[in-house]
Amino acid sequence: MFPLVLASTVPRSDSGNSLTPPTTARFPELPKRPSSVPNAPVKVNEVLILPIEGLVLGGQALAHHEGKVVFVDRGLPGDVVRARLRKVRSRFAEARLEAVESPSPDRVVAPCPHVHQCGGCRFQDLDYSAQCAVKERQVLETLIHLAGIEAPRVLPLIRAPEPFGYRNKMEFSFHPAPDGRAVLGLHERGTFDRVFELDDCLLPSRLTVEIVKVTQEHAHDHGWPAYHPRHHHGHVRHLVVRHLPLTDQCAVHLVAAVEDLPGLEVWAKRVAALSPAVRTVSLLVNRSRSNVAAGEHERLLIGDGMLIERLLDLDFEVGSGAFLQTNSRQAETLYQQALEAADIRPDETVLDLYCGSGTLTLLCARAAREAIGVESVDEAVTSARRNAVRNRLGNARFVAGEVRRVLREWARNERAEPAHPDVVIVDPPRAGLHPRVVARTAELKPRRIVYVSCNPGTLARDLKDFASFGYRLEEVTPVDMFPHTPHIECVARLERAASGG
């Protein structure tokens, strides 16, 4: 097995990448290697021959050179690579791979033609079994080093049944080419202002790729000017395609800086003609400088703007701005693991924090006396309430508000109908939980907490905080939601110790 490098802490303000250089400069657990010349000086642009020892959280490869840690972009465990230093710090250096001198036995031929341009699924050239082994061990070592748990129970990682074609939503970007035409594709790895034209993509459905190609052709034929985010001119900005596999329903959203475009209705009809799965096509208008694939308002061109996905026998509406796990089939696995960890009894109340459009809340409501979801996005709460009606689950209710504030108001009796949960489920963003959320959750004294995490680093940090309130980690189940990427989802089950009150 290969070593894992961890930062000493995960700051609360972290955006989710604090375990990956260069966003942290503290590496107290960096593995040491004996050297006759410890920490020998190295310089930017120096070329080194390096054996790759492992991967850090976030995906960079780990090597050593004369006592100094070197992080190598695009190296794989077991490779011997030639790499050029691009940054040198006192405790580590960063290098760019120039050639693989001796490939790892786990290195395979990546099937995607864009794998070295695109940063989306960078581990296609690492055998999938090896990817899973790396992720499982990263979770284990993160819990040991960051949570301070001596022997955490990490269950075998649940592999994705479909390593390709699993994404139900993809965002593509327009960018002006030097000759003035609009290029539609994906961002080059590590950039925000370079887009390569798409020949193929193996993560979404084949219909998604067809929609991209038709849109690219239509943009050329009608002279749609691509938006330039730095100069803030141009019209077409993004294309968002959501194709839900479990119901075979597809929505297509063109994001533009203007209300209309030449040939817009013709484009919508061309896209809809590709497949009966295309239920809705719309224009999302975004005039702001914020270069996001969303709009201030939506102009429907075809359909009513709504899709339905079916997860574990419940129906969930999906609008243009709705959050839904981007791997529907593996989302069912993730939610099933969360339900099993919660082990809800019929007379119990479940509190679901960061509930989004109520997916887990409603799944819990089928087993509980009552399920309560808390979510800060008003649109998501409205959708969650509609989903409850759609699925005839009258024992679910939803609270609109920022989680920390809602918990504080319940604790102070400033908000009606406080929750008295037997089980709490938390599914926070990558930054994890604020310490006051941890404290307020523990004050509710649930018998069990289920933590659904998309970031092992912040999970470990928060588990350490929960331990200080008497909640011990029983087990963690890693779930591979995103094959060929460094992302790892986990379901952790915490129990309140007898002395926890």
C-alpha cells in the first residue's frame, strides 16, 4: 500500500481542498525518507526522476526527493516519472509530469481522447480496482490521522456498478476561439478561461454528447457570439444537460447573457427532436459577471421545466436549479446505506440537516413517526414540500433557514415546533459543519447521528468534535459515487455513549 499525506487540521473556512497542496502549508505527518543530504536544495524548472508512492486527498501524486516531499500532477502510484518542478516551498515542492519512465502495473490506457486536457475524470488511466483501493485507504488513514481514531471501522468501499456513463448532469462552457467562433466544450484542466471543443465525453449519456454537438453546430451556423468572462462581452455562456437515467427524462438549458438569440426556437426544436427523452428545453438568462451555469430567470422554450427522478421507489421533481446527486444509481446505494445506518424505529423522529429538496428526509419519513428537514435554500424547501405531497408523506415537514441559526433558535425557544430527534442525519457541503452546528446537534441528544460526507478531511475533523460531546464513531462506509475522480462519499454512523447523558 501507499502512504497518504494529511494536513494537521482542516480549517473551518476551507472550501473543501485544504488537504491538497498548495492550499495548505502545514504537513506535520509528511512521511520522512532517509537521505544523505536532507532537504537538499531544488530549484524551479529542475527536472527530477521520481518514484510515485501514493496519492493525497485531492488526487495529486506523492513522491520524495532527497528528503523533500514532491507532489506530482498526473502521476499514479507505482509509476517512475520524469517531472519538472514548478513550485518549491520549504517543506514541499510541486512538479508537472513530463514523461512516464516506468509505468505502474495498475496504469491502463484511458479510453477518453481528452483525458490529458480535461480535469474532470483524471484517473481513467488508473485501473478501477486500484482507484477503489486507494480511496478506501485514504478514508482509513484520514480518520486515523485527522480524527485521532486509533482503529476506525471502515467497511469495504462500495464500487460503482457503471464506471462510465454515470453522470446525470453535465455543464459545458462556451468560449470565443481566436477566429471568433464559439467553442463549446469543457475547461482545460486547471484553467478557467480555456475551453476545448468536445469530441466525446464518457461520463454522461450518449444523448448528452449528441445535444452538445448539435448545439455547437447550431451556434456556428447562427453566429452566436461566445461570452468572455474576463471581458464581459458575448452572449452564450453555458449549456447544461440533465439526463436522468432511472426515468429517462432529459432537460436542456442554454445559459446566455441576453433574452433572445437568432434561431433560438429552431435550436430548441432540433434538440428536442434528438430523442423523446428530451422533456424540456429552456433559456437561462445570466447577465451578471458571475460565470455560473445558472440564470436570474428561466424562459421555457419546450416543456414545463420539470423532470422527475425515481429513487428507492419515491418520485422527486428536478427543476433547472435543483440539487440532485449526479450519479442516480449510486445515489440509491448511498441513501440505502444512510437508512441502514440510521436504523429508524416507527415511533422515532428524524432530523435531516442540509436536506436539499428533501430526498433523504422523505426516505426517512417512510420509516419514522416524523421526519423534519432543514435547508437554507428557499427554492429547495418549496420543492421538498411538493415532493412530500407528490409521495403522500404527510409526516414530513420542512424548515427554511440556515442550519446554525435554526438550531440556535430551537435551543433558545425562539422558533415554534422545535425538533426532539431520536436520529439526526447531516449531509453538509464539502466544508463540513460549523463547530456550533456540532455543539447544537449534540445538545439535542439524539441516540444516533448519521453523517453523509463528500469530504473525508472535514468528516474526520467533525468526528473529532462530536467525540468531545460523547458521540463515538461506530463505522464508516465509503461509496464511490464518482469513478475516475478523487472524490469520495462516506456514510458514518455515530452513537451516543452511555455517559453522554
